[in-house]
Amino acid sequence: MTQEEVLEGGNMNHIVRRANTVLRPIGYWSPSVHELLNHLEKQGFDGAPRFLGIDD
């Protein structure tokens, strides 16, 4: 199992890094953020994180 590192400074969210992936809770705004990140990736912009999906 890959070890998780809790990241500091996330205001009220519990954000962790697992290997090269950052995991954060979703909120009502998340679908809009996911759509934006997917759009940026499709346009070839590599200065934003990639949206990889939602897990349990």
C-alpha cells in the first residue's frame, strides 16, 4: 500500500498526497473544476493539474 502524506495549508479540507497524486474532498463546485481541468488538458495546457477521477 502506498503511504499518504497529509498536506498542510488546505484551509478546512483534509488533503493528502499518495505517490504523485493529490486527493481532496469534493464539493458542490467540483464538477465545474473538473470540467475546466479537462478542457485545459484537451487544449494542450500543461500548467494545471490533471483531473484523474473520483474514488471512494
